[in-house]
Amino acid sequence: MDIRYGLLVVIFPLGAQATDIALRPEGEGGGMLSPVSSFFKQSDIDISLKNYWKALNEEESGEKRIHNAWGQGAMVAFHSGDIAGIFGVDATWNYVIKLGATDYFNSRGVLYNSGQGNKRSNASGYHKFGQRNLRLQYTQDDRSVKARWGWLSLKDIGVISDSSRLSVTTYSGGYSRLAYGKLSLQGARVTKSMSRSSPDSEHFLTNDKKTINALSSLDLRWANQMSDFRYAWGESSDYLSRHIFQASVKPTPTLTLNSQLYLTRALSHYREMPEQQKDFDHRARHFTIEARSTTPFWQLRWAASYTRAAKKSGVGTYPFHMSKNSRGTFNGMAKAGNDYNRDREAVLSGLVGYQLTPALTAGITGSIARFSYQSVPVVTGEINAFTRWIVHQPSSKVLSLSAMVGPGWSYQTLNGKTPKLADGRPIRAKSFASEFILEYKFKGL
């Protein structure tokens, strides 16, 4: 029996994903098919096995803490053919096994926290149908309409995004996209989510854990081969409102210049929160300029960023996400191992990579940042070495290995990101982070 039909019996009744929507002609790969039979004959199944280890040693609380999580995951993704070239189904199933954990494992986003707190005994594996949705699409010349409904992954759709470890963040709701030539408009409205490390369906929450009804977002983009301009708007109901402006141009085939502006405003439910729960008082802004250069052997990326997030009590921060239990669109280098999003913080970031062989790349990446607290300068930073090894094998098989390791320096905190001072100086806190990922993909079975 064709493996696609066997796995369809398992996946389709319960549902699961769509990470790429591509219109395939009805008779692709053979003769003409009936509108219904194309649903099966043109279906694809992708399988991946991923081993993920992520660790952090830090002392920002004043005591040394080890955050360590190690798991093995399996993923089966079904992408149906299109009925009459218009309707289809996507579904993804994930299974994760716990291999190891310490206290504070939950900060790594790899394993499921099955209890209260961050005790290692709470670490466990999980399984879920994380993505399951119906899709609609129609394309004619350079015009297209696409829509999905159900549990979806949403990567940088307006102000909403996802994140992946052994599974991907998913949302319950709807998505649609209209495109005409170089211009596109897309939007989404979602009401619940499933974390990248959990099988639980959860409501969006404010910082003081009150329910948010929905996240809504729109995204307008104009792009060609040499430039890309984007405006996004989004809102978490009565909590936060956000605007994102991004512009990217390519003055030469190897050089890309990029600027990003993120504006966030407090709405009624945010303003009513207790002061200690707030990231900022009324408004927060983050600005980034960036240059990327790519040649046959070298990859270079440099960025400068600045944040304004005023807060009366302590150090304010720019919130990357629109709520708890969601992920926000943010493409700047300031979101790194130790996020650089404090009020009046300036940061310089860089990445240098070199292709040693067609399959192997190695390099270093790092950031250094500075802000002031009570007129005291505070400097933080990190530097990491990384490597990526990717081998494409026959029959659409891909084996990849990536690793990153390096130290960081920050400061001990009172609460949030407010420094603890001694003799008028911040108390230094060191850290050391590491990550290892081994993945084997079987595509298009």
C-alpha cells in the first residue's frame, strides 16, 4: 500500500498544518486527474526526525542556575492535492521524547512542563496534532487568492509569528492572502495557541494573566528582485497595538540594506495592569538598520539597534510578543541569546560565516550593548561560535547538523531587567549557552 494512504488514515480524521501553500496543476506528474482523485494522487508526506539539546548556565538571579533540556522529536506532515485545483487539507503530527533535563528546563522551550514551577521532575515528552487546517487557493496569471482555517503555523504574518523547537507554535483561527503582481495583502485572526513545547491549547494572556479574546493582524507588502517594502498592523484585543515598517533594498547583487521600525502602544487592559507587571508605561519603540553581504564563500551581517521603552519604576523593555502564549514578528539581531530591548539601549550586532565546503559552514556571531540606569552605564554582550553541516541525499533526503556555543556577560537583576547595584555599579553576571540540533528529513514521500 502507498505510504501516503496509510498515513492519511492516521492523520486526516483528527487533523494538523500548512507551512507552504503552492498551487499544483491538476495533471502534474501524469495525465489528467479527476477533481477528487487529485486530492490523493498529488498529495505529499514529509517526515523528519530531530534531536535537540539546549543549555544555559547563568547567574542573573544572584545564584548559579543551569537550564538544560534534551529531547528527540518526530514529525509527519501531510499536504493533500487540490480538489478542482482549489480546496485542500494540511495536517502535521508531532511526537517528542524526553531524553534529559535539569531544573529551569522550561526556559529552553524544548520539553513539556507537565506541572507547576520549573522542577526537573516536571519535564516530559508529548504528542499532538499541532497543525490541521483546510485551505483554499486560486491562481490566475499574476493574481492569487489563498486562505486557511483551523490550526495553523503563521510565520511573520503581520505582527504574529511562530517559533520552532521539536514542534512549531500553532494558532487556532483563520488566514487569508490576496496578491496582484508585486503587491500582496494578508491578514490573520486567531483566538488560541499551542506552544512549540506543549500539546495544550491555551488562551492568550496579559502579563497579569487575564484572558485576551483574540490577536488580529494585517500585512501589506510590495516586493521585486531588488527591493521589499512592508507595513504591518496588529492588535491583541484591548491590550497592545503595534505597527511595523520594514524596507529592504539591494544596491548590488551581493549587498542588502535593511531598516526596521517597531511601534507598540498600550491599550486599556494594559494601562489597568499593576505597575510591576508592565514592560513599559505608555509607548515602546525599537529601530534597527542592517547590512547583509553574501558571496560564494562569505556571509556577513551587521546591525545597529536602539530601543525606547520608558518606565517610571525600573528599566522598561520593548515586548517582542503581543501577549503571553503568542510569538511576535521581530527580524532584528537584537533578539539574541540575551535579548537587547531595554529602554535607551544601543546595541551593535554582527555575524561572520565562511563556507568551508559545499556542505559545511562555520562562523561567529555576537552583540555588545549599552544603556544607563540611575546614571550608571551598564554594558552587556555575548559571542558565539556556530557551525552548520547540510547534506542533500538522493530521494529528497536531507541530513543536517547545527551547533552553537559561547559565553555572555550581563548583570544581576532586582526584577525584570532592572540591575542590582553595589557601590554604585551593576553586579556582573556571567553566562554560557550551548545548542546542538541533528535532523534527518524525508521530503515528498
